[in-house]
Amino acid sequence: MTDKVAIITGGSRGIGRATAIAAAKRGYKIVVGYASNQAAASEVVSIIERSNGKAIAVKCDVAEESEILGMFEAGDKLGTLGALVNNGGIVSRSGVRVDEMSIERIQRVMAINVTGNILCAREAVKRMSTKHGGKGGVIVNLSSVAAKLGGANTYVDYAASKGAIDSFTIGLGHEVAGEGIRVAAIRPGLIDTEIHASGGEPDRAHRLAHMVPMKRVGSAEEIANAIVWLMSDEASYVTSAILDVSGGR
Ligand code: NAP
């Protein structure tokens, strides 16, 4: 058990929600970041509080640097930061080829999935690095198996944003390995969340389930279990590492 703070971007729904609940059970005080769905974030806070945990909901669109700074300041008031889960992310509309993509679409997915994640990590390192007087901690980034598969004819821009997260995980992990911070990424496969509907294909995960070696979609809780393991001391020698949680996909 820990009594440190964990900031979870996109903690209001899907994988972030499941991670917030699982991390609270391990003692973390949770900052539930959300982009716009305040009701969903408040529900996560209520669930955690009903189990005698501590959590606050903070609006943070990670495309806005000022909102990132505000979220970390809210976390500082809660206690000592011990973990960041860089989970908040989007898919762009599914089924669009690169030769059809607008600059606005590409810039938006990169602003949220890449720049926003890097800025959140920057703020976490400032607080957790022993170089800055911190006590160490863990950063878990959400990549995707799309980083390996490439997302052709679906969303190559999204896949490329997750490829960037893989490189970022390796590089940042090396940079802060001697400063008490471990950095790792999870590459989820087809997980049953609302992200597929937001890309315009609500049944995508179930439609493609037969292509998964385990022949099924994964749950948000199965990803959360891997994330909280990476956040724990049981993963004390794991850094700059990327873990596929994808049923073999
Ligand atoms: P989801 O169900 O669509 O939930 C997305 C979460 O991210 C929500 O909490 C949402 O907040 C938040 N969010 C959206 N835009 C944001 C922004 N601009 N700034 C901050 N937060 C934002 O997604 P999910 O399936 O749980 O995915 C979570 C992460 O796992 C993403 O990085 C995704 O790429 C990755 N992933 C998912 C799958 C999958 O199959 N589900 C597979 C591979 C990787 P609101 O509630 O306020 O909208």
C-alpha cells in the first residue's frame, strides 16, 4: 500500500476509470483527470470514496498546457506525487486514408496523444525526480498495438502517435532511470471501451475479435491490472519497457 498521489489523465471513462479504481484500492490518492465528461469523473470519485479511498476530479484537456499545470497543482494539494498514468487519448475517425487526412485532424491527434502526454510527463518528472528533490515514482504511458500494426486504412495518424509514445517511453525511461523514476508503457489490443464509438465504429472491437489469437476482446480492468502492477514495487526493475496486453494481437 502507498499513500502517494496518482494522476490519471482520462480517468473518467474506459481504461482510465478502471485504473483509477484499481489504484485507489492500493492506497493511491487519485486525481481523476477528465476532458469534458464531469459527470463520469464525479462517478469515479464517488466509487472510490465509497470504498474509503480519496479522489478528486479535475478538468484537464491535455491539449491545453494551462489545464495540465492546473491538474498537477491540484495534485500537489492532495499530497506527494507517486505516479502518473498518461492515459487520456483519442482515436481519429476510422477508415480515413493518409491521402485524405486534413492538417486539423493530424494536429489534434498529435496534440493530445503525443504533446499532451509529454507535457504531463514533464510535470511529473519535475515533482518526482530525486534531481529536483522528489522521492521518485512511476510513469505509465498508454500506447497501443496500433504502434506495431500501423493502422493502414483505419487511422495511421493514431498509430503513429502511439509509435511516438513507445519511443518516448524508452527515451524518458533512460533519462530518469538514475533519479528514482521508472517509465513504462502498455500496448493494449482490442479493449471494450467507448473509444471505438468515438472513432465512428462502435462495434470495431467485437467485429475484429476473431483476429485476436485469444479470440476475444479485452476489458478495461485487464489493462488496469497491468498498469497497477507497473505502478507497484513488484515491477521495481522494469523501466523503458513496453508491455503488450492484447490477447496475443
Ligand atoms: P475512452 O473509453 O474513449 O476514454 C477516453 C478517456 O480519455 C476519457 O476519460 C476522456 O475524458 C479522456 N480524454 C479524451 N480526450 C482527452 C483530452 N483531450 N485530454 C484528456 N483526456 C481526454 O478510451 P479508452 O479506450 O479507455 O482509451 C484510453 C487510452 O488507451 C487511450 O490513450 C487509447 O489510445 C488507449 N488504447 C485503447 C484501446 C482500446 O481498444 N480501447 C486500445 C489501445 C490503446 P472524457 O470522459 O472527459 O471525455
